[in-house]
Amino acid sequence: MTIKRPWAYGAAALALIGGVATLAACASNGARPSGNDNVPEPSKAVDIDRYLGHWHEFARYENRFERNCEAVTANYARREDGLVSVVNACRQGGLSGPYRSAEGRAKIVPGSNGTKLKVSFFGPFYVGDYWILDHADDYTWSIVGEPTGRYLWILTREAKPSAELRRTLIERTRALGYDVTMLRETQQG
């Protein structure tokens, strides 16, 4: 059962794509330290049709929109109008907490080889930046950020990636210039 409350949309929105509509407003908040002052431009083209589907959040930079969220997931699907449907969800307060979800839409930024999207969860405005900074060739994991370096998500297709994959993802994140000590691993059921 989806509980639809205005505050829940914001909370779950950044759970992933990255809950990106409100990301732009948050990114300008100088109180939040940047985990990467030199965010790299995405360099590996993304086949959006392969990227679509169900993702689990392995780790993230903590943010107020996902505070107390566990079992975070994101679902992406192609819409009839050519946009991408975004459904972010989590369990509030722990793995047995109430389910929260937010529905939005994204459009691919022209000329970005599918690596950059603009996301909207509220109204007609596409203000959230969603950058796919790195991904597996088989689309089993991805590292998602935005231009300020304040927000970061590591996504996997499996709810509980292997220890080896976890280490690999953290090292790839470090190689992108991110402070991995700021990562918060997400509990998955």
C-alpha cells in the first residue's frame, strides 16, 4: 500500500534519482559539506533501456530527504511520452517501518550520451540533476551523483551485494574523487 503524504514525497524523492527534484535546492545550502569538490563529468555512455528497471541503494551520502530510510529502492521505466518514470521508495525508521514512495519523471539531457538526466517530482519543473558517473558494463551497479558533490548514491541490482563487489564499488567511488568516509551503507531486507 502506498502512503501518499506531501512530506513523504520529498523524503523518498532523494532516495535515488536521486530524489533529485529537490536536489537543486539542497545543493545550494552551504551548510552541507561537499564529499567531492571536483565532480568528474560522466564519461561512460549509458544505454537508458539497459539502465531501466529495479535498483537497490547500497550506500549514499546522508541527506535530510532520506533520513531514517532503509530498504531504499528505485524503479525506472520508459513512459509512453518518451520520458522516464521514477519511483523511489524506502522503509521509514528501519526495515519494518512504514513504506514511503515518491513518483517522478526524468528526461535525458541532450548531448549527454544518456549519462545526465533532469528529474522532477513536483510540478512541471525539471530541476534535479542525476548524473550516472560510472556503471558496470552489464548494468548490475551504478554510481550516481550531481554537480555539487554533496549527494551520492551507489546502486546495485542485488539487495545485498557480495563483499567483493562492495569493496570494488567503494574503491571506484574513491577513484571518482569522493570522500568514502561519508558513505552510509543502507540496510536492505
